[in-house]
Amino acid sequence: MLVLVTLERESSDIVDRFKKAIRSSAEVVNGFYVTGDADFVLYVTAPTMEDYEQFTRKFFYANPNIKAVKTMVVVDRVKVGFAIPVEASSET
């Protein structure tokens, strides 16, 4: 799942605590602190939807600093990777 997370408010202590929670969660494969409509975008994995529901209850709903969570279920991974194409400089 891709999950958009909006915090109740953005203060450094709340953001830092949420970043720590992301790092310590086995279900969160990737986490990004972003600008725009949401504060974080998470790539979350779970064996079943029931497992995902349990994860949401403990990770999101138990956190009073989270204002909104929007889940998008990944139907097909069309292209996957984080490599950044960087051309080597012709100057030596």
C-alpha cells in the first residue's frame, strides 16, 4: 500500500517522533517526508488486508498526532527502483 499521512500539526518534536516510528516499523518499507497535500508518504507491506488493518490500528489510529490517513492499494508495480541516472562528467 501507499499511504499518505497528514499530521495534526507540524512541530519538530512531532515530526521527529513520527520519523522514529517509521524507522522502527517492519511494515513500513519506505518513508518520505514530503511537501504538498500530505506530510508523509509511506510504502507499507502486509501479507493480508486483515494484517494491514491491524497495522493501521496500532501505527496510525493510536497516534493522536495523526490527522488523516489515505491508503492507496498497489495493484501492479509497473516500474520499481530508486536509481538516479547520473551521467559521468566528460571533464577529468
